Amino acid sequence: MKSKKEKTGECVYCGTVGPITVDHVPPRSFFPDPPPQDLITVPSCRKCNAGFSKDDDYVRLVLTVNEMASGNADRDQIMPTVMRFAKRKESKNVLASFYNSLTSGYHLNVQGIYVRGQRFTIDGARLDKFAQRVVKALFFREKGHGLQDGFIVNAIHQARLEGLERQLGEDKDFLYFILSKLIEDSDFKAWGEVFGYSWVQSPNGSERTWWLLDFYGTPYYLCSTCPEVEADVRSQ
Ligand SMILES: [Zn+2]
């Protein structure tokens, strides 16, 4: 049944105009209780909103079990909830790609010491999709309108930065320039120890922007917005 209070508007993710819901970025489940009052909210259609919820649980698990996040106060506080969720039978489908990739053995930890433990392979496409959603919401927050048609979010996971440096060859100075702008010359906005971002505007067009996304104290994603036809960092 249609509620009388239902609002209509434009979804920041797919551009559909119609009934809208409120999407929180990052999701409230990423925070210990109670989540901050000033979380970013954006208009989202039901279809987009429903599509995100399964990914939220997967992404939260991947981000929090990462040893780079250990010692982060907010992460340590939500860890029991995350583990309870991960062990529930009902969660197995949502987290299938996590469980299917689990292996145990010895691996190098962040200190460079071989430790015995379980490891998993990240579903990169699923994590990238999450980062793209976050940037679309941040773009809306900063600019007051959604990303124009024909533009996309390019999401580069931190593990891929090294490969990107090699691929860029002599153009890699440009990458360093963008990173220094994001780290040194931009305001870093943060919500507890869970999430933070900084962004810079490209001089080559208002829809061309750069973003650095930080989760649980680790810079995770370098993202850009650019025309779909030139989804390559060199063209910006
Ligand atoms: Zn939508």
C-alpha cells in the first residue's frame, strides 16, 4: 500500500524519478550503537536501496576482519556483532563468496611475519560497487546534485595502486600529484573512526572529481568521476 507520506525525487544512484527512500552512507551497521546523528543521507529509489543491503554485510565483514583495521576502537566495538552475523546460518548466502574463498595456512602479516591463520580472497567487483555507491552519495552531498548522465565512478582499491603506478609509467607523477592534493590540501571529513573522505575538483570540468575513501583508519579507495568513454586516470 502506498503511504501518504511517501516522498518522490530523483535517485542519486540510477537517476530514476519516483518514490524515494533514504540511504545512509556509510551504512549505519558500520558503526557501534548508536550511529552518529549526522550521517550522510541521500535520496535512493527502493530498487537501488534493496540491492545494497546484501553488499553492506559483505563489505562490513571484509573491512573489519582485515588486520589493518585491528586496534581501531569503533571496529573493535562492532566486531562481536559482525562475527555473530557471520556465523548465522541465514548469512551464508550473503557471505558465500567470503566463505568459499577461505583457506588456512601461513601468510605474511602486516609486520612481515609469517603467521598461521585463515585468509580469504576479496570479491573485488562487490567492493568496487560499494565504493562507487559511496562516491555517488558524496558527490551529491558536496555538489547538491547527482553525477550527470554519461559519467561514471572509477574505483581503485589500494591493493591495485601499485599496479596502476607501473601501468602509468612516466605519467605516474600525476597520480602522486592527485594523492598529495587529497592528503595534504583537502579537508578530511570523518565520522568517528569508521569513515572519512577528502576530495578535489578537477579543473577540467565540474563532473570530474577525485576522492579518497578511508574505512576504519585505512585509506582504501582512490576514486574519480569521469565521462564513461574515458574511464582511465590518464585522461583526467
Ligand atoms: Zn535507483
